[in-house]
Amino acid sequence: MRLTSIAAGILILALAGYPALNTIASRAAAAPGKSPQGAARGPMSPAGSPPRDSQKESVPQVPQELPETQESIKVQTAVVNVFATVRDKHNGIVGDLTKDDFKIYEDGVQQKVAYFSKEVNMPISLAIMMDTSGSMYYILGAEKDAGSRFVREVMHKKDEAIVMTFDTDVNLLADFTEDPAVLARAIHRAEINVDATGIGGTGGTIPHRTGGGTNLYDAIYLAAHDELGSEAGRKALVILSDCEDNGSKMSERDAVESAQRGDAVVHIILISDPRNSEGYGSGVAQSLAQETGGRVINVRNDRGLEQAFDIISEELRSQYVLGYTSTNANRDGTFRKIKVEVSRPETKILARRGYYAASR
């Protein structure tokens, strides 16, 4: 939500006997432009893509005869939204909690939950991200089949998704679309270490370092910052990889921060192929997921891939939405830690661990 300033004239009118103006509030909503269904928009870059077109709702007009004033009053409201999934000790989804069952703390200070809902239908913006480096050679076919089924099952009306691959480059195979068939076709075009310009996508988005092989952090940055950053509502990255990065210009911290600033959850399907080294990237995967409120699911075979997608699909459709206005009104751009608690015992909560406050 973009912040809106209200001129001091509104206050003056209220004091002069215009009670209807005492409660005026305004809101501007971003309306991101979209490319044609599934079409690539062109090369991306680490510096970020040009901002999408936006439209603002009209602000109440102030009468021309207002007294002149040199001062202004700004009304600024920043609502922090937290999406939470709760599971019981048997790992089942807990779906009957109420607002009173939750407590939210920001930097150790309890916050008042002003908005609460159990959300199953709020539109989702997804980035399906496939590792196409050499280590994925034996599992890529299964990734394509499971990923195609996932987008067909998880996508509801008004949901949208993109498909990206990453190896020595980061490639956009399908731009934002609501059509699962377009996404499935893009997933099936993924190839090991192939420039995407030859398979109907956008290639060479970030030049790799000499000797680089898997640009995982670059891919996360581009997906969270450039692609999902301007989207509204729920946002998630679903990454299929062994999470070994050996070529990115961006760092692990850059990748985590880009997801946090974009309010995007990172879910990782951590693929361990027994024909390659095991255990690689598990620490990185845990960091990326835990810091953003996502999860890591370890996979070794085709059946494991299908189960992993089923778990992520269930969680995307079984979230609570908690909204609060921070008691810390400073617009200092700092990172604020978030902790969510529920009153029901023996439960596990999946929610992001913090956010970056707005800057002046």
C-alpha cells in the first residue's frame, strides 16, 4: 500500500465546522501492468527492472478558498501483514484457530492484531524456479512432470506465476500468466545449461562469473526484487535445487534480504541426487526458508517430488492472515523482528521472521 499525505486544509475545514471531514482517509493502490500471457518482457538486470505502471485512486478535492498555510499534516499508515501456517504435532494443518489464539511481537513488543482471516482464496503470485545446472541432469525430467502437475493443481482464478531457470545464467521462460497450460509448457522447455533464447525464453539475464555454474542467489534476487516486488497479496518462490551456488554476483544475504523486502516466502525443494554429492546446500536452504517463513523439503526421488509439491500446495491454501500497525512509528528502514505465537499447545508455526520498515 502506498502512503498518502493529506493537506493541512482538511484539518482546517474540520476545525471550522465541517465534521464530515474529520474522518477522511485516502488510499492509493498499485495496479501492476502485465505483459501478454506468458510472454517474456526482455532481459532483466541486477539493478532492477523499470517500475510497472500504476494507478492511484482519486484523493478528495480540497475547496479552492482554503486559507493559505505553510504547514502540512501527513497521515501515514503502514499495515504489516503476516501469513502464518499452523500444524499440529502430527504435522496436520490446524484450521480452526481464531484471532484470540494468536499473539504477535515486533522486536519483543506485543502488537495488536487489527486484521485477521483464514485465507484460502486470496490470489497468489508465484515464481517457479528450476535449477538447470549439471547436477540436476538425472532428476530434471521428474521436476518437469511434478512441476507441471503442481501449477495445474495449485493455480486458482486470479493466481499468477512465472517460470525461471538458473544455471550459468538466470532465464525467464514464462512471464506472469494466469494460464496453467502456458506455465506447464514453459516448465517442459527447461534444459540443462541451455541459453533460454533458443527455447522460447529470455536468456543471459545476468552474466556469470568466470567458472560459475549455478547462480542461485542471482535468481532469487531477480525473482523477489524485479518480478514479485511490485505484486500485491501473497507471494512465494518455489525453488527446486540442491542449493549449491558457485557463480552468483549477489550474496546469500542479498538473496534473503530481497525476499524479505518483497514480502515473499521462499519454499525450497532440496534435491539430493545419490549420483552426486549429498548434503550440499542444506544450510543455505534452511536459512533462505526460515528467514522468510517458508520450508525446506528434502527430496531424493520422483515420488518425493510429488509429495513435496503437495505439501507446498496445501500450505499455500491453508494460511492465516494477521495484520497490525506497528507501535514503532519510526520510518528508519530498519529490519524489525517478528515472532508469532499461538495459544494451542504442541503446534508449529510457519511465518516470516521480520520485515524492513519503510524509509523516509
